[in-house]
Amino acid sequence: MRARGILAASIVVVLALGGLAGCSKKLRPIQNLPPETYVFIQGSVDVVNHRVHLYWFGTDPDGSVASYKYRWVYPPPASQDPAWVTILDEHGSLRTDSMFTVFTGDSGEVTPRFEIYAIDNEGLADPTPAVQRFLLSNLAPQVIFTDPLGLADSTYASATVSWTTIDPDGGGPGLHYRIWLAGNEASYDSTSEQTFTVPSSRFLRNGVYESRRCSLYVQAVDDGGRRGEPVLMNWYVRAPAAVLENNQGRLLIVDDLPRTGANKPLFDAFYKSVADLLPNGNLDYDVLRLYANPNIFRSGRDVAQTFRQFKAVLWYRGGETTVSPLLQAYQDSIGAYLDSGGNLYVDGLYLTEGLNAPGAFREDFVSRYLGSAGFVNCFTRLGSSGPVDSTAGWSNRVNSRFRSSRYGEAFGATASPSALVSTSGGIRVFAVADTNSVALWAMDGQLIPANTGFEAPVGLTVPQGTGGRITVLSMPVRYAAPAVASRLLRRMLHDFGIGIPLP
């Protein structure tokens, strides 16, 4: 034990490095002499780390050392005659040191032999390789979840987990992790990262998504093959709906209102009343209340995998005068869902950003998915006491008139929204390329400031190239009277082909 610290820091294996001056041709021996190999250990050999940095050098009596070959020989039943390995640096030149990682497996200790021999400049090898036996140890690594889900948490068939690792003797560059759900250890996933999103397919039981408690295991395996104890995370996984078609629910409703949001019961009841018209009623859809489950989406892959479990997603924000952090953070994953044929309906204020106007979706999202070059700007005061400037932010007053030529409805707004502090209103006017994609118009002069002389596109419905569709209203559809709003929303969702009947 006295020498453990010394030898764990460095082990010196000394071999002969060609250092003697060569003889003249006149005195050269008739037969080339081989290089000689020596091993020198500083201090007594004790148990040391399975990652060892070894150094060597050597001599040749009538030339120079050109290369070395080495091997590690493990005790039986391993082969006692493994292949020799030539060791050169990255330029193909002579190398006199290297960091070795010795495989220990779960035994934790191994006693391999290190053998190495020199080869001189004429290709003659040392016939008696230098040999040194080591006792190498490897301590098991340990995983610690940084923010585990608990039994009070739920997700759909996707979950992102993160962890830190403790490895007392260093995990090395080969440290990796095995991840599996209970019962699937034989088909584990593997990663070298410390964050992982479980693929949706791992949650299938007999090819079907089921609502059930799930157990996830993560196990560290270090570069020496030593496995740590698996750590466990338990939480609840929800099926997309009670009735599935091709393993999909018809509709996911995302309630993006705070628990005590203004008029929350009104908005909740309204969207539910429309969803209840699906062929199997509430068995066809599920409601995700973000205020009750704020950590359900921990990565973009969570969003993409969750959305793909539904034929359509309806995301509502009511009259909230905030920017949705989830829409903002995961819009690229939402775009991927649309690219794969998904359908998305979203309404609310401050959905898109523009000139002097905050919002969740970037302008490039608008140009890519909403068939618009950008926004029609206005000139208005930014906030209650801010400067007057150009902005993409508009607002409306109570009884402002709106119409939908596409869906055959017209109404007067039942509310006038507030605005974010120090900014303009949350409604956006889209610079559309094709007026056939307009789902809702603000009629001439009805916005604040007044859109004098033109009708303003404030809602769009745009088919996507892979068969999906996105419908965005930059104000809540429920600003219409209940009967009108219901008919309008039903017609919009009918376009998704999920079974909502026309009024």
C-alpha cells in the first residue's frame, strides 16, 4: 500500500532506446546484433489504476531502434498468445510512451502481463521481450439523476433524463451509459452523453401504447468495462388516448394557460366542447395542462415524439399577454412534426415575433410554414408610455369586426386584449403570398391602429407538403361569440381529417 499513490500516478517501464553511436563500416560486425530490452520499475509494484501511462526507451549495439511491438496478456482462460501491436505516433514515427486502458470487466482487479520488444533499423527484433506483471484495479462508476421524474409526474411515450457521474478512478474517454425500461435490459440503448431521450418505440407493449407506471434504468460502464449499479427512475406514462388508430390519438389539446389565468374556465370549456364532437368523444383525445406538468417537455425530441403520437395538436393560450416559452424553445420540433405530416392548430396573442414586437415563433418559421413573407407593420405607441414607432404589433377593440371568407363566418370581438409592458399589441397581420390561405380577416379599419383601406389577414391555414396542415390565429378564436367561435373552430379542425363534424 506504501507505493500505491506513486504507482497510480505513473508507472515507468524502461526499454532500450537506440542511443549508442553506430560503429564505422570498417568495424561493423559481420552479423547484425539484436536490440536488447529491459524493464525497470521505480518502487515496488502495488495495485494501480486500470488506466496507466507507460514510458519506454532502449538501445541497439550496432544501429538504432526503429519501432516497438507490445501486447497485454491476461490470465487464462484468455489466450496466452495474443497478437502483437506495433506502436507508433500519429506521424508514423518512433513512440516511447502511451496511455493504456486495461479491460477489467466487473471483476474490478486483473493481473495482466505487459510485454514489449524493440525492433532495430534492419528489422531485427529483440528475441527476449521485456515483461512486467501488474495488479490493476477499477472502481465502479456511479450515476446520479440530476432532475428525475417522480411518481407524481407523467409523460407520453417519450422521456428525457439527465445525470452526473462519479467514477473514483476516472471513467476515461470510453465511459458510456446503458439505458433501458424495465423488462428490456437485453435491448438497452447506449450513449456517451449524459442526457438521453427514450425513443417512443421503447414504450410499446405488444405493439401498443398503454397508460402505466414505467421504470427506467441508467447504468454507467467505464472504459475498462466495469459496470456500475443501475439507478432507477419511476414515473407514469400516458397513452395518447383511450381509443387509438394506428397507435395515435386523434387530438392532443395543450392548455397553455396558467392555473389562475384570466377566463381560464371559459377557454377550457370551449375547446373541450368542440373536442367532445370527435367520433368517440373524450376517448379520442387527451388534454395536457402545462401548469400541472411544466416539465413534461425536456427536449425538442420530447415534443416531436409526443406530437407524433397524435394526428393533430390544438394549442391554446387564451388572452395571455406573455410569450409562450415552450412554443419559442421548441418551434423547430413543431416544424419537424409538420414536416412529417402532422396537423397543428394554435391561437392566442404574441405567437410570432416581428419588428419591435415579441413573440414565440421566429419570422423564418412564418416564412417556412405559414406561406408569408413576413408581416404588415403599423406605426403605434410601444406600451402605455413608450415611443411611437414602426412595429408588427396590432391590437383590437371590443366589437372590432372580423370575418372568414374561407369558413363562412363573421363576428364582432367580445374582448379587447391587454398588451405586454413597453411593447405593442399581440395581433399580427401576415404578408401572405396566397389569400386562399387566409383563415381570418380583420375588416377595414377594425384594428388598432386602424387598418384603413384594406382588410388585414390575422389568421392563416396552410397545407404542408407532406399532407399535414397548420392553422394559426393571432388572436383567440373565442373572442367571437360562443356559437360563432364553435362553428369556426369546427370547420378549421375538420380540415385536419380527424373526424370533427361540420356544423
